[in-house]
Amino acid sequence: EQQEERDASVSNGDNDVPHLPSAIPSNLSYRDFVSAADCADVNVLLLVMSSILFRSGNAHFRLQHFETACRDYSSAQSYQLIRTKALSNHGINESLVMEDAKLNGRVRNNMASALSKRQLYEEARAEYTKALQIKQSTLEALHKTTRQKGDSVKDMDDKNLVSDIASTFHNIGLLRLNCDEAAKAEKAFKQSLSLRVKKFGLDDLRVSSTLNALGGLYYKTKRYDDAFRSYKESLRIWKLNGSKSDLQTAEHYYNIALVFYAKGPYIKARVSVAECAKIRRQLCGNVSLPVAEVLHLFGKISLSSGNFEDACDKLQEALAIRQKLLGKNHLLVANVHLLMGK
């Protein structure tokens, strides 16, 4: 649930001609495409193309190719605009319009996430706002249409749309946090949390994700008791739904150790950091950067609690790992030297 990138916020006024998707022959105009999209089969094909480009953008996002992801998302939006322009001219297929709206909301959400990864925060903010408006209006349209037909909303359709809306609120919270807008970030996270708890229950993994994000917010703003409660509940849900010794579990223990290192007591910080170290050694191997990271924290906790011999042991091991994997001149190596010199 973190992505980001951008382009193609085009309007459909008489004098505004949207950009065509990339890889389109230059001798074809926007109006050529709109005319072709009046054909029902071509219109469906454009929807398929948007979906393919959306998935391509997601693949590039996972590879951290954020600019390329943005271009794919932008092209997906361009195809969508051509489709909807044609639909506005010649009637509407309700099922296709609904699918198109769902896809459009997801494209904008992921575009915003890619933009945020590129630190284009204002552009990301605008895209998230549009994504949220589209998703909420799509959910309202779904309920209105089913009421008019005398049907009931399909549970899966409703849950998918609510999940999409909650994801966008979650992402807005992350964006606000990156912009040091803690109060607005907390509000967005709590909106996401409320939707997820109401629709999926207290033990859903999506609830764990938002609680973990809230824990990070509270830790950053030094609300350590709130941070601990959020991390603890997030960890409980995570263990309930999955492995008790995976890397995400280790990450939870690391975060809890940070909280107790900041607020005390140090004995609780030691318990949590030891759990994290044990899991990371098992899964990453003894000579790995995740293990060096947790040993560095372990050393800081031991140093602060007056256990200097243990601190020296942990920091020496962290130093040896980082020197081997990163070289002697890396900043992380210097950080260990600095701590050992205190």
C-alpha cells in the first residue's frame, strides 16, 4: 500500500485536446481515437489497454522504476479519457462504466503513490484527492443503481470498493506524514482504520497495516505510549493471520524496541530487540545488513542501560558485518565507530 508517479490531468473542454498515449502513431489525432471508440468493440479494447498499462505500471513500481510507472499510468488515463469521451457521445453500458470507474480510481491512486516516491508531493496530493473522489462516487453509484433495480449490492463488489477507499486514505496518511503534517496524517490513518474495522473486522491484516502506520506516526511525534499500543495490536493481528517468525514480525519487534529505547524501561527494549535479532538471524543469515541493523540498536540499548561489555560485543559484531558488506568507508560503518567511541 505505497506507490507514486504522474502526468495526464487533461480536461475535456472544446479547446482542450488530451495527450495521446505513448507509442501511438503521430499521424493519428485525438479525434480519430474518439471516433473509433464509438464502436463498442473498440471501446472495450481501450478498456483492456488501460488495464494492461495499469498492470505494467504496477510492475515497474515494484521494480522501483517510478518514472516509467508514471508514464504507464498516464497512458492508461489517456485511454480512459478517450473511452469516456466516446461514451458521453453515444450512450452508456452501465457495467463497463462501473469497471472503468474502478480502474480509473486505482490508476490515480497508484499514480499518486509513484509521484510520492519521486517526492513530488503536491502532484501526489492532487492525484490522491481525485482518486478518493472517484472511488467514493463509484461506491455511491453502485448502491444507487442496485437500489433502483431492487437488488442488493454484491458483498464482494462492496468490499472491494471500500477496501480501495481505505487504501487511499492510508496512502494519504503516509503522504501527510512525509510532509510533516502529523495531525492530518493521523486523521487520514484513522479514517482508513475505521473503514477497515467496520468492513473487515478487528483481526484483518489491513487493520494491522494501518495500526503499524499509526505506530510510526506516534513514534515520530514522541507519543510513545500510543505508539506501543498501536505496534502491539498490529503485531497481534499479524501473528494471528500468518507466521510468527517472518521478517514482518521481526520488523514489529524492532519498532517496539525503538519505543522502549526512547521511553524505557530498557529491559523491555532488550526483550523486543532480542526477538527481532533471533528471527533475522534465522531468515537472513548471521552476516547480513538486517542483522547488523538490529545489533546496532541492541548495542545502543545496552550502552544506555550501563551494560558496556554487552554493548561492545554487539557493536563489534555489527561493525564487522558492515565492513565486510559495505566497506570501511561507508556511513553506516562510521556510525558504529562513533557509538563505540562514546
